[in-house]
Amino acid sequence: MMPTHDNELRDAAGGEARYANFFKVGYNAFEFLLAFGQSYADHEGEQLHTRLVMSPMYAKELLRVLNQSLAEYERDFGTIKEER
């Protein structure tokens, strides 16, 4: 898989876009579980809205594509500030 630029993604048919600023990752011997949701400073807790389940092979490919896309983003727009 190659990174897809925003305009290509917007033109893709179907799919629902959801904002996420909260993530959980779990795994077992056969799969990775990725949960996405939203967390707000003025609310207690998080609201999970999407769960993805994938094989370890596809989780590793997702990591590779994300790393490549982040490197391209930083090349185009500058270093991303990390908040902790």
C-alpha cells in the first residue's frame, strides 16, 4: 500500500469520516484491535466510535504506511510537535 494524499481519499466512494483524538490498541495471537474515539477536556471519559480488527501482518503494513505518510507530511509542512 502507498500513502494516499487527501484529495485522493476525499474522492474515494463510500466510507464515513470520523474524527479521532483518542486511541486504544489491543492484540492477541491472531489479530490487532484498534479502537478510535473522542476525548474532551470538559467531559470525563472517552467516547469510542470505531473499532478495526486486523491481522498482525496488516497491522505492520499500517504502521509502515503511517510512518511513510508522517515523513512526507513533515517534509511538506515541518516537524509535528508532540504533546504528552
